[in-house]
Amino acid sequence: AKVVYSEILKLKKYKVLGFVDNYLAKNTKILKHKNKHVINIGSIDDLKKYKNVCGVIGVGSSSLRKKISKEIQFKIKNFKYAKIISKDAIINSNVKIGDGTVVISNSVINSGSVIGKHCLINTSCSIDHDNYFADFSGTGPGVVTGGKVSVGVESYLGIGSTIKNLVKIGKKTFIGGSSFVNKNCDDNTLYYGVPIKKVKKLKN
């Protein structure tokens, strides 16, 4: 969330009210910026009192982002999500990016790619042409994908992993860090290695 905050500041188009964390006391100091503390403004319930605000879920875990979004939707029906795209990222003009998604500094997303809602494209990733990232999917830093890669809902590509072109990765699947993915991957499965091997099935 602190990294997302730093990207928001660079955009200079939002006024930041603070962080929202159900597990921290209200007014807890999160970080200091220009001699001013940025605080936890409260829990999700506390968001109800604010008007004309938007937010983004600054959590790395794909499944936890989905869980939080469901809680927000249940409590605040029409809550609006920001789309945070670093000014230091290179995004082709015909790339589509969903609301609530965050693209961090030095990432490149090439022509024809579609990035769904509430996705995380982490620092210095290279997403090649015609990729499809389903909602709530994400990457660690330094991930590289070839052309026409498909990543399923809530799936995660670990730090420094490389995905061969035309590979399809199922939903809720995890790719371990520094792996080379040279084949399609099943749903709900952990893969790791160079090239990847199936490690185990994952429970929902």
C-alpha cells in the first residue's frame, strides 16, 4: 500500500485522505511525507461517511484483494475505484485496464493487452502484446511475459518469473519466483522451477 501511495503522489491528480485498515487503530500513523504523517482513517465502515471519494486496494495477495472488494461492495454499494497507472510506466494506447488496477513504475504493457479489474502489475514488469490478465490476478516485480499469454482469475506470477508466449495459466494458480513457464497451467495449482514442474494442488 505504501508503494501504491508513492505512485499516487507522482500522478498529482488525487488528494489522499489516508489509509484504510480494519486491523489498525484509527489515526495510527502509517508513514511520513513532507513532515506530515499519513494516517489510518479507520475501517471500511468508516468510509461510509466520506462523499465523492475513490480508492484502491493496496494488497499484494490476489485472493485477499477479492475478499476485501466483496466486503466493500456489501457495505458501500457504489464505491468507486481508482485506476493507478504509474507515470513511469509505458502503456500502449490500445491497452485496456480495469478499475482498481495498479501498474507500478518501469512496467511496460504492449499492444492489445487487457488487464482486468483489481489487478497488480508490479515494479519493472514486461507484459507483451495481446496478453489477458483476468480480474484480481497479479505479478511480483520483474515478471516477463511473451505474446498472447492468459492469466486466470486470482492467479499470481512470482517475482522474476518468465512466461512463454501462448501459455494459458488457470485460475487461482501460483507460479513460484524465478520460474520459466513453458506450458499451460491447471487451476488451483502451485508450479515452480526452470522449466516449471507441478508442485501441488491448492485448496480454495
